[in-house]
Amino acid sequence: MPRYRYKCGTCGETQMIFHLINETAIACRFCDKPTQMKKLLTTPNIIVDAAHDLEREVGDLTNEYIDANRSILEQQKTKREEYEPS
């Protein structure tokens, strides 16, 4: 659910409110008066996974995953050969 920043027209307090995009905030939670709430610009909340190194090329990351999964696949093949009758 998106978050929006509003400023109360009566008391002047700013607050973050979560609501759907087609809804609007009406009442201030600080002064408890139904007033004209003004929607302010809100910066987007972007979460970056710390495990990803943004300086690497996409191809390098893909090759690392392929190499890691190649060794897992080889292990699975040897296990399968051990259990299958000849």
C-alpha cells in the first residue's frame, strides 16, 4: 500500500498516511479535526538488497549463477547414477 505525506491545514503538522491511490486523507490525527489535508511530495521508498553488488555487470552475475548451479547439477547426476541400476 502506498504511503503519502500530508500537512494539516489547521495545526500544520505533517504526517505519513498509508492508503490506496484513489483515496484521500480527510482528518488529522494530531488535532482530530476534519480539515483540508494537503498532499505533499513524497520520495519513493526503494529497498536495495545488500547482497547485490550494483557495480557488477549483469552478464558476470549470470555467469556466477550458472557456474554455481553447474556444480550442483553435477552432484545430482552422480547421486542419480548411484541409485539407478545398470
